[in-house]
Amino acid sequence: MNLWEAISIEQPGILACTGAGGKTSLLQTLAKEGSSCYFPVILSTTTKMFFHQIEKFMPIVSNDYEIGASRIAAQLATGTSAAWVNSREGDKCLGVPALWLDRLAAANPSSQLLVEADGARSRLIKAPAAYEPVIPFSTTITAGVLNLQALGQPLDERVAHRPELISSLLNKSLGEKLEALDFAAIALHEQGIFKTSRGRKVFLLTGADAASPDQIAAIIQGLRRKPADIYRCILTEGYGENMRPLEVYDL
């Protein structure tokens, strides 16, 4: 089983990725799997990304919808994956408006859009600010990501993006060690990584080698203890284009 199958992407649409500690690897892996085995793939973001993370897809840089959409169509017609960002400054690129991605999905109904919907500044966990995540309206799957390497670490800016928001969400003091049930809480809380999500929710725990079987079991039990509409939880390992599922838990 690969990630595409574990998430159960059965028809083209928009998958929006939120959270921290593996979002770009998830999208890179899905792009590789999708373009070779399933549907044409379009990568984009509604936030900021490093250009080198999508450079191999020869991203189109345009702040004009008509120009960008026509170039996407031309690239897909060659049988290759495509990517689109609004602008670029050095190695940083700015994403396109979410409404443009809705239009793009409608114009390319046979393609899978993979969208990074918030940023995390390379941290392992996060809680979203008031203005994020920015998820296209027609999103069919929201994939939330947290990295298990934060387990046992103090809640501070070294492992967390906006640790003060996580502190408030968890009712946990800054500097306290992060525990297994904290991961379930960040996924389940209305202000957690699935805030404003659309479509089916899938929760991915990356960095699997950092957690013990008992810690994984505690997270799954925590997810099942509180009624929620998270479809499944996927335990993963690997980075870049080589992320792979180790266990899949239906919730």
C-alpha cells in the first residue's frame, strides 16, 4: 500500500494539506505516486513555500489567472505534472488565491490538485492562526499532519509553530513536555489543524520511529474517545518523495 491508497484518493479533486512536520513531503510523495499511477497532478499552495520544494515540477509563476490556467493546461497536455505559484522572490514563492484553485479544479476535472494550505516554518507541530488554514471551497480531502518527533519535547518554538496557541489549545504551560494525547487533542480541537477543513479528514502522524507502540495506541484511543469526523489516521515514515504508510487506523 502506498500513501495514495492509504488516504483513499479514489477520484480527482482537491487535497488540501494542513499542520506541520511533513506536509511538503506528503505532497511530493502523492505527486510522484499520482502522476505515475493514477491521475494527472497539479501542485500549488495558498500560503508560502520554498521554490526548491516544487522546482522539479517546472512551476508556472503567474499572478494572472487566465495566463496561469492556460499554461497549466498546456503542461498537462504533455503528460507531465504541473505546479503553479503566484510569485517568486529568491527561493520563496507565494501561493495563489484559493478561489483560483477552485476554478482550476473545475477546469481540469480529470486532475488531482495537491495544495499546501498553511505554513509551519519547518516546525514539527502547530496550531493555526485566525487567518489560516486557507482551504479551497471545493476541497474533497483535508490531510492534517503532525510529527511524532515532538513527543517528549518541551512545548516551545524549537518544535512548535506558534507554541502560545498550542499552549492555549491544550491548556498546557509553555515548556511542558508534549505527550501522546496532545497529538489527538490538536487534531480534534475546533481550533486545531482541521480548523475550517473541508471534505473528508485524514490525520497523518509522521516520524513514526519517534513513538513507541504504547504512545501510538494512546493517540488512537484519544482520537476514538471523542466523536469526530476524522476518517482515518495514518502512521508514516520517510521524507521527500519517499514517505510511506506503516499503519492505517480507521476511526
